[in-house]
Amino acid sequence: MIVADGLTDDIHRSDVAVVLGSKVNPNGTPSPRLQARLGRALELYKNGWTPRILVSGGTGVEGVPEGTAMKRWLVSQGVPETAIIVDDQGVDTRATARNTAVLMRAHNLHSAIVVSQYFHISRTKLAFAQEGLTGVGSAHPDYFEARDLYSIAREVPGYVGYLAQR
């Protein structure tokens, strides 16, 4: 069910697309996985599904804040800085959901589409709902890796754990 949910995009006009972070290269550029997520959000933005993009992630061992790196990439693709909201404190899915709820209220935003890998969508939507963000849409990039098999298996207990936390 997690895979089917994640592969079934739920795209509707929304105030903001929320891109969850992933690895940033040591030179500050997004990894291929993260670039795929950003590309999907860019597509939503350019096609008029959302006028804003919120990028959320922490700082990994590379020492580069993911949110900042994501913003740089989006700006290089023509997205105005004023259309991007940065959360460099989204160290995990729960933190991203919590921070997004605060930032959406601060910016008077009421609807969102989460953008992440397909196997991560269900847990992300659950975390957002637990933070009071209901009716959240979703979109995934067409990016697949062999490690997705591990990630899918990891999401099952992750999802159950999120259910148990609230």
C-alpha cells in the first residue's frame, strides 16, 4: 500500500509544494535523488499547480544545509527567490512536517503538495496530518535506485512508528 500510495500522485492546485531534503554533494549541489525531487517541484511550479516552493532539510556530514542548496538549484532554474521558502532545520520527516506547519501559518498558506520519493510519501502525509495539515497532495519524481528496495522495507516500520507516536 505504501508503494501504491506513493506512485499515485495527488496533484491539485496548492499554495506551496514542499520538497523534502536528501543528500547534498560536498560541493553544495543536490545529489541526483534530490535533484529529481527538485525537478518535480519545478515542474509543478512551472505548470501553475503551485506559486511557492518550500524546501526543507538539515545539514548532513557534507556541511551544506540542504534547504539552502535546494534554493540555489531552484534559483538557477529560474524560480524567483521570493517564491522559495527555506527550512534548514528539517532534519527528519517529523521536523519537516512541524516546521512546514509553522511556516505555512506564518506565510498564510493553506494547502500543500509534498514532493519526495514514492516510498516516502505515505509517512510524509501522515506526519503532515499529525501536525494539522490535512488534505495534503503528493507528487514523486520518476527516479528509481536499487536502494529503493531497502527504503521500501524501512518505511513499513517507520510508518507504524509514526502512527504510534501520536
